[in-house]
Amino acid sequence: MVALALAELVVVLHYAALVFLVVGGFLARRWRWLVYPHVAMAAWGLSVVVFALDCPLTMLENELRVLGGEPPLTRGFIDTYIDGVLYPESLATPVQVLVAVLVLGSWLSLAARHGQRSASPREEAAPR
């Protein structure tokens, strides 16, 4: 029972990680330190898609499911909980492209904001 509750907690954590992947770059406009974990998350997400890597959160969920007496997932997290649930499976590739565009757009927004700050001269107090 505890193992299954922990498996559900891992599912919630997995959803949170995916939300951070999509919006983390925009959050970094407010909290600059978030850019570093966001870059790491984006690199990991890209690696999972490009190289078909197993996600450690999915592996942990499967271990906990088995410990709780349930079968492991037969597919990955996104294939199980997102594709065909939040949007039709036929839209998987367009959704992946949309996520990539959002991530890149957030980074371009960060770069533009940083460039504006660097380019603007500092205002100095005029002597009176």
C-alpha cells in the first residue's frame, strides 16, 4: 500500500517535471537561477526523445508498482499518461514540436531581456 502511494507521488512529480520543462524558461525571467535546472531538464527531455532513453522517474514508478503488487507500466510515462489522454496520439509529434518551440522561445526571451539590460546605459546621478 505504501509502495503504491509512493508510485502515485512519483507520477505527480513526473507531471511537475513536465510542466517545469514547458514553463521553466518563462519562470527564469523572474527567478534567474531557474535557468540552470531548466537547461538540464530540457537537455534530458531532448535526450529521452532523440535517443529513446528510459526515464529514471518511470523506472522508479515501475519498481514501486511492482513492490505494491501491481504490474509495471508497459509503456513510458508520456505514452501512458499523456499521449491519447491529454491529446490524441496522432498529435504526439506536433505537441513535441510545440514544447520545443516554447522552450526555445522562453530562452530567446531570456536572451533578449538580458541583452536589453546589458545595452541600456546605467543612469548616473547628475551633479547638482
